[in-house]
Amino acid sequence: MSVHAQAGRPARRVAGQTAIGLSLAAALMAGWLGAHVYGVFLHRWTPADVVLAPLLILVQCWLNVGLFIVAHDCMHGSLAPGRPWLNRAVGHVVLALYAGFSFDRLIGKHHAHHRHSGTAEDPDFHADGPRAFWPWYVAFFRRYFGLREFAVLAALLATYLFVFRVDPANALVFWGVPAILSSLQLFYYGTYLPHRHESDAFSDSHNARSLELGPFASLVTCFHFGGYHHEHHEQPWMPWWRLPNARS
């Protein structure tokens, strides 16, 4: 497939895309693991935590979002174009780190979201309340976090507490809190705001809008899946780090 743009649209892939995608994925995973190991296993509480703890929570929350976005690229095959086995392998790893999710379960739901975006058949949409944040979030959370995910995380938490003897406060503050906050961040910027019904109608059948965010705010909120959400629905083969180039 050509690496050159055609008809004024960005190319489906660019030279070095796999190497760039894997490098960014590796950096996010390394950052997540480093912050997780430090926060859960090594952190010792001091008065400086008035500043340090919230900072570490925010960093870990952002890295959690990044792990999910890498998995999202894997679902579209854009992490490593033409290498489905590699996309699946990385997708399985990052979703396991994120919250014990099943890549095979999520990929089907995500492609259904793209086929039926903003309709009752869209698993990410809340047709009964397309403007109601909390009912939509609860439905969204329950749809993706089930007994399997609960069992995996419960087993891991038990291992941390009773085998490795970690401080329960460390596990709660530096693992549980960032995980919950990242789910809210992903939902708010990556699903709710782009697909929420407003007074103005959507521009096309994607039933999606891009948020009015600058490139930096777009990156820190949802790795460009808020600021360029409509572009993603138009060009789902484009990885997160290329989305700012998708806008004509």
C-alpha cells in the first residue's frame, strides 16, 4: 500500500509507522510499569505526599489512558500495519496491564461501535440517555468491566497484599484510584463528549464530533481521541500519534 497521500488525504500508512508505534507503545508500557512498581511496592509515605501523591496519581492515570489507546490502535491494525499477529500480541499485553481486559472481547465491541456509531446498536452509546453523563458512564463501565475482569484484578490484588505484603494504602492510592480516574477520563473525552447529543446535529452518519482542543490539550486528555474524534471515525486506520495530521 502506498505511503503517499492521495486526493489530499493522509496516507493509510507512513514509512516507519510500525517502528514508531512500537517505540511509543514500549515507552508507555515502561513508564506505566515504572510508576506502578514504585507507587505500589516502593513508595514510603512522607509529608511531601501532599504534592507527590496527587502528581503520581495524575501521571499513572495518563499512562493508563495511553495503554488503552495503544490497544485501540491494535484493534484497528494501525500499530503495526500488515502484521495482525503483532497487533494482537501487543493488544493483549497492554489490556492485561490496564485492567485485565480481554482483547478478543473488546475488539468485537469496538468494531460494532464504528459500524453503528451513535445508535441503539452501538455498545458504547447510551440511547436511553444520550446527554446523561452518569447513567451513560455506569452502563459503559458495566458493559466492559465484568466478572472476568473483577476476578483477574481481585486475584492480583490478593497476591500483592498477601504474597508481596504491599501496603494496602499504596495499592489503593497508586493503583485503584488511577485506574478508576482513567476510565472516567477515557469515557469523558473519548466517548461522552464526542458522541453526546447536543443542540447542533452531527455533521454526518458517524455521529461524532471533534472537541475544540489544541494539540497539547488533545494529547494530555485522551491521546488525540477527543480533539480529533471525528477524524478518527473517518480514518480509523490512522494511529493516535498521526491524528493531528488528519484534519484538512
